[in-house]
Amino acid sequence: AGLMSLLTLQGCGNAGDTTTTTTPGGGTKTSPENCIRLCGELKAEGCCKYADTSTCWWSAHSAVDGSSSISDKAAVANCRATGCDGWNWGKDCPGPFEALPSPGPPSPTPSPTPPGPPKRWKLVWSDGFDNCPNGRPDPTNWGYEHGYVRNKEQQWYQEDNAECDNGNLVITAKKEQPAEDKSYHYTSSSLLSQGKRQFKHGKYEMRAKIPVDKGAWPAFWVRGADTKLEWPTDGEVDIMEYYQGKVLANFIYGKDWSSTVFNSKTFPVNQSWADQFHVWAMEWDAEEMKISVDGKLVNSMKVAAADLPGVVNPWREFQVYMMVNLAIGGDNGGDPSGTVFPLHLYVDNISFYEQMPDTAMVVM
């Protein structure tokens, strides 16, 4: 999703690889997934580093320096007693670094905390794509991006590729040259609610079926509204993003391009999974944001993490607008040249809910 050219999650090992060896310099040679797991087991404050030599290192009481720049095959992550954030590829920490220390003794298991009451939500707005003038998405809810927009993507965005069919929004990516610019060989659509449907704290939800063919890059995301700020200062949350075999859930913010912070979590999917509709949601309140898929938490972030010196925290100050699009190729989508087109993104509904106070009466 939007402006993700800086985020290319690069695996230097298998996701399930837990093998570790010690190098002559003392670093632990392992996969990036196992490296961040080992750092998290330290339950300490510091910086976890995955070097371009495929080795894992630790720096106590250090933190990610967003203005740094190292090999794009290396990454660092902030860690604390509760675990580590996602990798920041191409960034560094001040150090100094040392070999991973042995984890401390396990903490005694605390008594279980009784779960709080479940959150209750009130539907504020929803588009089920049943009422579509002339078969197109309701213009009181959605506008469009046009032409080439970002990320070296190969599609030309135009309104004609979005329609309503059988209660779904259908965004179709086609292998064709747009009439406006014959240098492009694919067309698609990108819808946005900017200036039409903008909200703040609550739950944002989409039920959709996504294409996972090579080159497909679908997304459902939000950005700060009416901010007059550039990316990434305006904040980006990728509630749903897919490319090259994995679904992503991302929080993106920072002072400028060079200091962008990516908090990203992923999980792999296959065609069988993608043949079904799934529900993506973001819950956002004054303290925290959480992204879930089919009711299972995928990623979360404390709002306070974006309280950076000299920068407005977008998730304290602004409403957000929603975007849903199907991009092709570009920085992350992969090569679409061998893919059979057209591709379709089916969206059953997009909704926004506000949390009801605990004392509110719920009508069953």
C-alpha cells in the first residue's frame, strides 16, 4: 500500500528456521525471524540487529536511529520487556553491539488476569455496495486516484475499472493500454474516501476476497486527513496489504522519508486461503491501534510510539480517510508478465464503528 517503496521485507532465511550457529566474531548466525524471536526472549530494553552477514546482535538500552542508513539487507528492531517491534530494514542503532546474551531466568507465571468486558460497537457508517448509481460505487462515499501515482507501479488508475456487482465492489485489473497513455500496459482502480467519509477513533472493517496472483498488490489502508503533511508524517496504516505470498499489517510514520519507521507484521497465504472472503479490521482508540484478520490479532502499536520530537503525532491529531485499491507490479508487487489477467478484488462491505460506553444499553 501507499508509498511503501522503502519497505521491502527481505527474508534471508526460512520463516520457520530456528537454526543458530556462533560465528568467530561472536554473532549468532540465523534467520531474521529467529533473530527477532531470540532478542524478544531477552525481555529487555535494547536494539536487536540482523546484519547483512545473516548474524544476530544485541545492543542494550539502544534504539532505532531513523536517520541512519545501512545495507538494505540489514535491519534493526526496538525491543522491550514485552518483546520486539517489527524490523526496520536499512536502518541502524547507535550501538555498541555484542553477541546475544543468554536469556535471563523465566519470570514467575503471574496469576491470570480476568478478561475485561468485550468491546461493544455501534455502526456509524457502512457501504455494502448495494446502492450504486449506474453500477458504480456511490460518489457520496468514494472518489478516485487517476493515472500513475506511486511506487513504480505498472497500472494506470481509472474509474472504469471499479463497478458494483451482486452486492460487491469489484476492482478489476486488466492487461490493456489506457487510452490516455499508451506507455502503460495495465489498468486498475483506486478508491478513496478523502473529503467524503473521514473518521477517527473506532473500528474500521472490510470483508473482501483478494487476488494473490504474481504481480497483484491489493490494499485497504488509511492516511491522515486534512493534514497538509507529506508522507510519512501524515501516518499510514495498512489494514490489509498483500504482495508476493504474504499478507501485511503495517503502521508507518516518521519525520521524513529518510527517518521512516515501519512497524510491520506478516503471515503467508496461499490460493486456497485467498479463494475465501476474509475480514480485516483496525481498532483505534487514544492509547493503541490493533489490526486483526478474521478476529485474530496480527499487529498492534501504542499511539505514544509516534510521539517523535518536533513531529506531530498523526494518530493523536487527525481523522483518517480510507483507500482501497488493486496495484500491479511496482516496488513490491512482483513481475506480472506471466500472470493471466484480468484480476479481481471483491469487497463485500467497508464499515466504521464507534465503541459504545460500558454503561450503554445494547438492544439485542
